[in-house]
Amino acid sequence: MRIGLNLLYLIPGIVGGTEIYARGLLAGLKQIKPDHEFVLFVNRESASLFSDDAPNFTKVVCPVFAENRKERYFFEQFKLRQYIERYKIDILHSLAYTSPLFLRCPIVVSIHDLNFKALRNEMSFSRRFMLGLIVGQAVRRSNKVIAMSNFSRQEILREYQVPSEKTVVIYEAVDVDNIKNSTGGAPELPDIKQPYIVAFNSAAVTTNKNIPRLIEAFLDAKKHRQLKQKLVIIGHRHPLGKETQDVETPGANPDIVWTGYLNRQKVFDILKHSDFLVFPSFYEGFGLPALEAMAAGVPVVCSNTASLPEVVGDAGIFFDPFSVKDIAAKLEQAATDPKLRDNLREKGFKNLERFSWKQTAEQTMAVYNDIMKNRQPP
């Protein structure tokens, strides 16, 4: 069969985990070498992001820019259908949230989370309304919905009341070999001196990353618990709030280092030389940074909410992300116990065996085959 992959949402270096998912799924599909044809529908920004070097992969660059959301949504909903018919697509898989309406072929849609519902106060009304409308239609009209975790699946079922058999959980993964091979050099930033711990911030201002509480807990641990490590926050600096005013000004606290945007190579270099990753998010649809840390041989200390316990398993120390006191206590526990960190490191390598892009591709391929075997209109 001929499978279309809708990648019109991709903006290289901007969309984060959904780009990693697209890259990983494609790598997995090429690894398992299914006897099918794949047509990649990409936008102008990502025209060079994917190669069609495999004999059964064709790239189609559509005349649309994803940075213009209104233009992209309009093209996807009303014009992509012409390309799908022209290339005789048997099934369309939209890899991130939205999918065209009124298609004659079956539809699969991947829903990574429902952050536009959970974090509704952080989006404009117009964007929230548009996403609610388009994602809702994509979920209801699709033949199958792929969720990244059981947590996300339950969110989808609760929000949209679709039959449970319509949804399936297919985990994401990380490229373990690539992370191991790309990490090695010492961090190049002059402010980063060992020992330190690492956290990630997002490109946009999102409260779910929980950085203000983490900083408050870190400062408490430094003051009252004799924490020796610095805190390195990879990503953009955003306004933090009154509890952390003493670190609002760049360089105000030498124990907290903000890196700004870094390429993946530098991210992994910094990650690998850290004592552990602290992942304080209270809302995540999957939690790729936890697996990336494990692949780099770095222990994980993280939130006990959303998808993180499901993904991290027994390979982490968990805290209540809404309790500054609990975060500080768990930071101290991990920071002062090298044997505990060694144990977590070994458990992390074991936990990674549950995830691979090959497995992701095989399970996704099984969804395609099942839909075509029992083909019905979307």
C-alpha cells in the first residue's frame, strides 16, 4: 500500500519532541523495511530535513510555510487532499495532532498530549479555539489515534469520549547509539564547572516545566542542605516570578547557569557530564529528556505526575512537583549519594530496553495493516 505521512507541522529546531518523533519513526520504518511505499508531505521550512534516499520513500514539498499557522491549517484542511488523491494515498498518518477533513482514505493521527487543554491559560483564545476544533475533529474522524503514553491515552478518552479500541499506545524512543557517540567532549561554556545538575526549559513560556519551583527548591537546598552542585538550565530564560527574583538578572546567582539555545551536540555534552537530570514538569505527554538522560548514562530525578512514572519506571527518584520542600529533599538525596546515582544509572540502562524506534515503527506498521485489513471509511 501507499502510506502518506503528514509532516506539514514541522519547523526544524522549534517543535521539539514532535520533530524527534518524526525523525525516529522514519528511521524505524527504514530499519524494518516494510514492503510498502511512503510519501512524505513536508512544508518549505523542512524541505531539506528529510531525505528520500530509500527506494520506497518519496518526499513532496508542499507550497506552504508552517510558521504561518493560519496558512498551514488552511492548506492542510482544504488543499492537502488534492495531493493525497494525486499520489493515490491508501492511508494518511498525520504525525502531530491535526489531520485533513473529508478524506476518502483512512486516517491515523498521533496525539502527543492535550497541552492546549491542560495549559489553556497559556495560549491565546484564538489558537486554543482553533486547536480544540481541529484536534477534536481529527480524533473523532480518524480510524485510529496513536497516543504516546497511557497517561495521554486516558486524557484523550476522557476529553473526547471516543471508543477505547480506537486508541492505541505506542511509545516513543531515543537513538541510544547516537547519544552515546555524540557525547564525550567537556562542556564548552565557561560558566559550567563540575559538579552540576541539569534541567531543561522550553522555547516558549510554559508553566508545566515548573522551573520557578525547581529554582526555589535548589536555592533552599544550597542554603540549608549544603548542596555542592550548580544548576545548569538548558534552554531559554523566561520571567520566573517573585519567588526567584534573585536569579531574574543574568549572572545574579553564580550557582545557576542558563545556557540559552544549544544544538543537540552541546546539549548531550553538558548532559553527560552532569551528576543527574532533574525533570520537574507536572505535565508531559511522554518525557523524552528522561530517556535521553538514561542513554547518556545520567541518573534521573523527576516529577511523580503525568506520564513520567510510566516512562521512567523504577529507574528514577520521584518527587511531588508542587512541593518545593519535597523537590529540595530529593535533590539533596541524589546529590549527596554517589552509590544511589550509580544504581539509578544501571537501572536507566535497563529501562531503555523497553523503548526503540524499531519497535515504534513495527507497532505503527501494525496499525496501518490492521486498518487496511478492516478498511472502513473514516
